[in-house]
Amino acid sequence: MAIKKASDYTIETRRNGRFSVHKRGGGLINGEEKTKILQAAGKVKVLKAKAKPAPEAEAPAT
């Protein structure tokens, strides 16, 4: 089921609920390019990794 058709690609929903992005020529788009397209269409949110707390300085052993 096509959700959005653009001049360069088509976004479709798979039966399992995930999205696939097809090139105009028939190939699939994967990776970061797919993520950018889905994010621009408002279909997915990209979460940033939480920053790790700075390691505390260990007390020198006496």
C-alpha cells in the first residue's frame, strides 16, 4: 500500500507495519538515506543516544 509518492521514491507500508522506500527505477533505498526520507515524511522519529556520565576520578591508592 503506497503511502506517499514523490518524483524520486515511493514510501510503502509492509504487512508487518514497517516501511519500505522504493526508488523510481524499482530498487530499494536503505540506510541513512531511507531514515532521512521517512523522518521528513513524519513516519519515524530518530532518537539520539543519551550522553554517558563523565567517569569519576578515582582516589589514588595509598
